[in-house]
Amino acid sequence: MTYDAFLEQMKKDLEFDFATELPDKYSGVKIGIRDVEKLQGESYRGISFKNGDSPVEGNMNMQLAYEAHEAGRSFADILHETERAIMQQVDRMPQFDLGVMSDYQAMKPKLMTELIPQKGNEEKLADVPHEKIEDLALIYRLDLGERNGGRMTSIVTNQMMEQYGITQEQLHQDAVENAAITHPASLRSMREVMAAMMGMEPDPPMPGEPELMVATTKEAYMGAAVIQYPGFMDMAAEKMGGDFFVLPSSIHEVLLLPDDGKTDYHELEAMVQTINANEVAPADRLSDNVYHYDKNDRVFELAEKTVGRKLAQEMAKKAEARDTAEKRPSILSQLGEKKKEAMEHAPKAKAPGRAVPEAAL
């Protein structure tokens, strides 16, 4: 049996059982098969369900169930387990007013942001408004609140933006301003974060050692986006005493390291890539690259660009100094000009000629 055939049979049996065999309060549950587009390469084809005409739809990836069936588990066991899971999800589904969901002014206070990699999300990004930031993309979500220990969010799509009748510029401005209020930024040292996790007081920093800072939201949820909050990078630069590197820990937080002028960003990238490969779930990975923030120029960019930009600035300064020196007249030339000017203004001597004879008496 192929996976698609497995889904078709599952849909058919679920529809029959919900309509006739299960408690009456679930008789309105609608079953379907849907391709679920998710970020970070986590898309799948699975079973969808919703209760009546509710705008809220649930989805289940049945790939593992299919593999268990292929390995010998009975289809009936998988069917009954799936039914129980769907009934639990239906009971937990929040009820939303569809009219409110389509009202931008009502939904604007629920806007939040998420920073994701462009690579691997190209197809999804084609359908959602976003702001490109180097190799990253800032997307916008509606925070629908917490339920049963989890947070429900919905990505704002191009279609939703058109229905709201707003531009991407307005959406971006509203989202970053609102997110900074509803999901405030947090900037603490790694010492403080680790100490808090262990319920201890943080140790004092090591003298002369650059301190690693953790930037995220108060709830540490999709917190990497704080680097796009209005004024956050300038605030961080003041707190850290100057320029700094940005290490993408995950979509939930980034690490900030002061640029002491000695750190090689290649070493930082190697560390980030190793951690991503061994410790960060694929769905949470942000980037294998390292970034840099220039306090004076207020520039956020890939660290590899900083080297070239600084070199170009230095060469431009030297060229400007050289041009200025070449245009400045030398002391000898100035003296020559003064002498010439003096000669031009000196009284002219009379030309020699014959003497005029005096008149005879």
C-alpha cells in the first residue's frame, strides 16, 4: 500500500466512524486530506479535520503511522488511535469569530514577528509577505494565545494581507511595533541565563573577557526577531560597549559577542555550524552564518561583508587624504606666488631717453 492509498483509506474510515460510530458531539467533524506547507522543510501530506464550519483546522502527519502499518501494525489499531487523537484535538480547539479574524484593526494587536532562514523556505516565502535581511527573512504572525500548554499562531499570508486592505510596509511597521510591546525583548548575559536555569546566583564576569549575551523575548519564543525591533540593536551596542557579532543560535534566540578587534569570524561560523548540526532541531535552525553590527554606521550585515566594507572605508579615507595632500600648495610654490604678485604691483622705472635742453636766456 502506498502512502496516498493509506491516507485515502484512513479518510474513508474516519468519515464513517465520526458520522455513525462515535459520540454524537463529534458527528459534525469533517475529515480531509491536505498538503500542509510548513517552514524549515517540515511540509507534509496528511489528514485534516475541523468541527463543522469552524475556521480552525487541525492537521496530522500520518507518515509514522504509515511506516508502523508497513512494519506490521494493524490498520484498525492505527485508525482507533487516530480517532482518539482527533477527538482530543477537537475538544481543545478554540472558537474564533470569523468576522473578527477578517478585521485588521481587531487583529493588529495580535501581530508578532518571526525570523527564519530564506534557504529551504523559498516556496513558502512566495506566499507570505516578508522582509529580506541578508540571508534571513522576517515574517509576520497572529498570536492567537496559549492553550493546553502551547501557543497558537497563524502566519499572515499574501491573501490575508490583501483581504485586510493594507500594504506590506504598514504590516511590517505595525508588527514590529506591536511585537516589541506584547513580546518584549530580553538581553541578558549567558551567565545570568544559565544561573537562572539552575536556580542560582550568577558568577561575576571574568576580567577582560568578552561577555556573551543572549537576545530573545521574555518568553524565549521566536525571540531571534528582537534584532529587528525598533532601537534594539542600538540599545545592545550601548550595553555591550561597541560593535558586536550576532551568532544565530536558533529561531528562538541569538547570541551577541563584543567585537574586540581580535576575533576571527571564521572561527565563530565553524562553532555555529557544529552546534547546528549536532544540537539544534532542523525546524529551529536559523543560519550557519555569523553577522555583525556596526555601532557607528548602524549597519547589520553578514560578518564576511564587514571585513570588505571596513577595508573599502579605510582605502577611501587614504585616497581622500592623498587627494587633499596633492591639492594643497607647497611652501615654495606659495612663496613663488607671493613674489610674482609683489613684482606685478611694484612701481615701474622710467625708460632711459635724451635730456631736454634748457631754454637760453
